[in-house]
Amino acid sequence: MKKFINDPKQFVPEMLEGIALANPDTLRYVPAYHLIHRADAPNHNKVTIIQGSGSGHEPAHVMTVGKGMLDGACPGDVFAAPPIDYIIESTKLLASDKGVLLLVNNYTGDRMAFEMAEEAASADGVKVRTLFIDDDVSVQDSTYTVGRRGVAGNFFVMKAVGAAAETGADLDELVRIGEKVNSVTRTMGVALTACTPPSRGEPLFELGDDEIEIGVGIHGEPGRRRAKWMPADDLVDELLGAIVPDLPFVSGDRVAVMVNGLGGTPISELYILYGIIHKRLTALGMTVGRNYVGEYCTSLDMAGASITLVRLDDEIETLLAAPAEIAMRVF
């Protein structure tokens, strides 16, 4: 294993420290809870939005803290839910008069940790709600979930509720918006190679040189099937063949498209996928209203990608178009 690390146990703290040092005017780092938060949080004129889950998915979620998106992120170690007391203390520290919304991808460990934290923070007088995201169509249940997994589609929920919160929307309204966006968001991914967690020092699973895992989870969980490598055209057809009928997306729909890299795929290949997807959706009678190509929710250094579709309406598109000021940027 060759990585830019010192001690694998310090992988997450050193990453978080670097993020804070790179954004001294806008972000603060609380080492005791692995918490990255907006420098101006809590803002009592808006609901506080916090997202957690494990590390290893960067830029999700610690690099999406900022105006128009998250107020804070308290990650666990790589691919591990944050400790319950971290979530409780982060929630209490950032709680505003309008309350706290916790955004959580649907995994068993994360659900348990955040549900217990919500209960504890509520008992301490914090007005808090939790919203679970489950956009992955690959499998109905998985190694670590009851029900579908939450993957890259969580960005659309995060962006929409973050924009609404900036306008002063109350907690109930944010839950309504978040549930609405989650209900029209569908994702599926594919792995070309496994990833290597720093603490493990070797690939998380084995794939032959000519094998791919279709429907893989962002922690390397098995997908729908293992297959031989296939051309990008055929791969897009298989992924869209699962995503499109699931909602279903139909002719006349206006959609947002995300092609998300899993950490080890060149941006050039992601744009090859996007071009194919755009043409396939157009042929199906859909209009691509917004597109996002790059790394959003990764799996460390896994080579692979996921495709997300969101059915747009005027409300969702307006919220997605609202400005955001976060650490994830091109220049």
C-alpha cells in the first residue's frame, strides 16, 4: 500500500485538520468530535443541517460544509459510523433556535447511531429531526442495510434542503423537501477495482483483471452481479436499464444527471459515460436540465462510477440552482 499517510489511525483527524487549514475564513474544526462546521454556526435564523456517516467518501460530506449546504459534518473513521456521543455533542453545539436536521445515508450502523443521538439530543431540549436517504436501486437489502442504501444521490437532498434552509424554511418544511427529493432520486454504480482502506492495507475485495461488480455499494458491498468487463455503451445501458424503470422515469421528464467517480477513475472516462447517458435519455424523450460530472461520493481509491437521475420540477430545480459556498471547488 502506497498512500500519503502517517499513522492509519490518524488518517481522518489529519484529513479534517487539512480541510480546516485550507478554509480558515469559513470553517472550524473540533477535534474532540471529528466535527467540521461553518465558522458562523449556529445561525439562529436558520435550521442547522448536519450530515455524518463514515469517512472515505470525500468530498462527501466534510467538504460540503458551507453556506447553502451543510452547517456541519461529523464523520466516523473510514467506512464506520461516527460514535454516538460525537453526534450528540455536535448536534448540541450547532443547535439553532430553529432546530437541527440530521441527514443520514441508510446503513444499519448509521441509522442506529443517529436515531440514538436524536433521542438523546431531544431529551436535552434540542429540536431535532432525522432524514434517511436511500437512493440506490442496486439491491433491496444489502450487507449493511435493511432496505436500500444511500449513495451519491444524497447530494441532491443535501443541496435542496441546504438552499431552503438559507431562505429561513422551518424544520418541517425541510423534512418535506428532503423526503420529496429522495423520493425522485435513483442511483446505481459499478466497480472496476476494489478500494484499499488505510487501516487494512490491502484491497477490500478481489476482482479479476477482466471482472467488474455491477451495483456495488460505496463500501465495496456486493452488487447485483459480477460480470466480465464490457464497453462503456453496454455498461450505461445496464445501469440505466435498472435506474429508469425503477421510479419510473418516462418520456417528457426533465431530469438532473450525476456521473459520480468513486475515487480512482479519470475525469475523462466520466465524461465518456456522461455523453452516452445524455444521448440515451434524449432518445427516451427526456430532457437533461442539469448535469454534474466529477467526484461527489467516493469509495476511497475505487475505480468505478455511479449514475444518478433526479426527476426535476420547478421547486427542486430552483433549489439545486441556488448558490453554495463550500470547500469542494475547482479553483
